[in-house]
Amino acid sequence: MRFDIAKSGTGLTYEIRNIVGVADKLKDYGKEIIWENIGDPIAKGEKIPQWMKETLMEILSDDISYAYSPTKGVNETREFVAEQVNKRGQYHLRMDDIIFFNGLGDAIARSYSAIRIDARIIMPEPTYSTHLLAEIHHASFPPNTYRMNPYHNWHPDIAELERKVKSHNTIVGALVINPDNPTGFVYPEKTLRKMVQIAREYDLFLIFDETYRNLIYNGQETLPLSDIIEDVPGMSMKGISKEFPWPGARCGWLEVYNADKDETFARYISAILTQKMSEVCSTTLPQLAIPRIMAHPEYHKYLESRNRHYEKLSNIAFSILKDVPYIVVNRTNGAFYMTIVFNEAVLNGKQKLAIEELAVRDYVEKIVDGKIENDKRFVYYLLGATGICLVPLTSFFTALPGFRLTLLEKDVSKFEKTMNIIAEKIVEYIESSK
Ligand SMILES: Cc1ncc(COP(=O)(O)O)c(C=O)c1O
């Protein structure tokens, strides 16, 4: 090359995928891996119901499903999506205020990249990596965050949010993930209304990632942004990756609220749309499937049965882990993740787990040798010792050491066994340096 062509990155990595490389290597050494790292229900054995497959096959037999679609998305689908919001009666959404993307990952990347470089979005900490990476990538400066508090059932620190918004006038918007990834927190109405009030008071717009909006259990309730936003500019991000679940379809959408009430916000939305136009449109097939699947008589029963399963696993994990020393454990009430935090100062760079296979031990010890976060060290040792593949919590951009697991396992007794092993290994690991 005539000169160095690669743009310098942020130095941050996407650990949810990164750890797969390490686990794959251990697989080569004969280790059986229990994948607890990625939020893909299909990869964890979720069976797509026959009625859903038949609906898709019908759509596939129509040639129109092979065509490009309008830039903002298939008209009948946007009408259907708008109707879902409108029938709740709190906000009137026009189909023209809905834009489809190739997965929410695409919507997230485009939404942050259309923001001026010196304008910042404050986000939860820990946070789902794609949002944080996209925000940092656009601004090239460290993020502004508000803490989710593990000592208060993962409730966000609203006072911190307000304090930061008040003192940093570069903050133009706030992100909320409800239900949350990675904590599994479900926002109560009162907290959501307070956030809307802060946005109104400080002239911010709101981004609500509502990917997991229909995956809520343990008797919890919340409200969508459209029900509470009133006259504040904002957008909701929704998709089918987790809900159908069809992550491989790469289909998600933005619902834009109150662009007609704020000229600056309207210009921002039009910048997102201009980017989208250069790409023609998003994948047509999954868009055509949305009204037919969501309106199918079996859909709600299917979602309900999945929610009952996550609820069961959430309670199994909670009851096994809650009395384990050295960690903070909260029950998950939404999405399908559980995040465990280590108590302050219980981890150090010397703890270990016994790993039987010599090649695996050598490999793990090579990785943990050197400067590595304490929770990453635990996660790699656990992987080497047991094959259980978790994600270190610090990869969700927080200083809190811990790990995230999923509630996706289909085999309940296997899940119970995995939780018991994790419980036992936490104690063994912490006490190994005593
Ligand atoms: C909170 C949240 N938003 C967005 C996404 C990305 O979804 P998609 O598959 O539509 O890109 C995920 C995926 O895990 C997620 O957890």
C-alpha cells in the first residue's frame, strides 16, 4: 500500500464475539463449550414454530418478496406498525415516521453517525456494546453515562443522569434500554416519566431501545415510550431479532416521535434518512413477514410460552446464585440476560481455577498473563475449567467486575447444572488466593 489505509479504531473490542475465538480454540483442544455469551435464541436451540415457517414459505412464493422495497420500508408493514402504536391511544404515529433498517445494529450505527461530532448522547452503564461503540465512534471522546445500580435492583441513578445533563450542555439526548441488556432491568412507569420530564426540562431527545419490549415476566410491567413521550422529541428502536426470534433476518426499525414539533430534531431525522437512501432500502422479506406473524392467532401464545420459560430460568438462576458469597445478584425480569457483580475488592490478579487438560491450561494462562481485567480473568479461567462461556461485565463498558449469562438454555436441568457449577466455581476462584 502507498500509505497506511486503515482508520485507527477506538481500541475497544466487541467481547461478546471476541470470546468466541477463545472458546473455539478450546473446542479444538477437545473442550465441550456451554455457550452462555450470545443473545441468539436460535443458536441456543429455540425451535421456530411450524405456523411461522409456513407463513414465511407463503411469502416466499410471492415474487414481490424478492424485490427492493421503499427506502423507509414496506408500506403495509409501516401501516401495521403505526397501528400497533395508535391503538394504545396515547400517541398518534404516522407511517411516514417509521424507517426500516437491516437490523437494529444498522439503525444504531446510522442514528449515532448522523449526530454532530460535538453533540453527545448519555447512556446507561453498563450498556449494550453496539450503542456505546457507535456513540464513541461518532464522537471520538469517552462516553457520558449514568449508572445502573446493582445494589438497587439495577435501577438507574436518575440523580446522576440529571446532574450530568445539567452540567454538560453537549449532551443532546439520552438512551434508555427497556427491558435492559445486560442487566435484565424493567423500567417502572415512574422512572420512565421522570426521564421524559428531564428530557423536556433540558431540551433533549430520547432514544428508547425497545428490542425486548414483549419479553417481560415475574409480574413486572412497563410502558413503551410512545405512551409517555407526549410532546418530547424521541425515537423508539424495535426489531424482530429477539422477539420472533429471527436475528438472521437483519430487520429492525425506528419510530420517530414529535419530529414535527422540533425543527432541529426533524433535520437530524432527515440526515438519517438521507444516509439510508444511498443504500436504496432494507431487506424486504422480513418486513413482509411482520404483519402476518405478529397478527397470527398463535403469536401471543408463542411469546407467552417463551416468557414463561425465561421466567423459570430467571428464578432458578436467582435461587441458586443469591446466597453465593462474594457476589451481588438481582433477579432478571425482562429480556433474557442476567448480570452478576463481584463484591468490591474480592477479585485480584492471582486467583485461579484448576484446569485439567494441559493444553487448555497453557492456552488460558497465556491469555490471562499480563494486563487483563479481573472479571475477564475469571471468565477465561471458568471457560478453561468448565467450558462455560460467559461475557465479562467490564466488556459492557463499566468498571464493575462481573459477568453476564443468558436465560436461553432450552434444557432446564442442564441450565440448573450450569448455574450450580458457576456458583461453586465463584467460591473456588475467590478463595484460591487466600
Ligand atoms: C438492546 C439491544 N439493541 C439492539 C440489538 C441489536 O439487534 P439486531 O439483531 O436487530 O441488530 C441487540 C442485540 O443483542 C440488543 O440487545
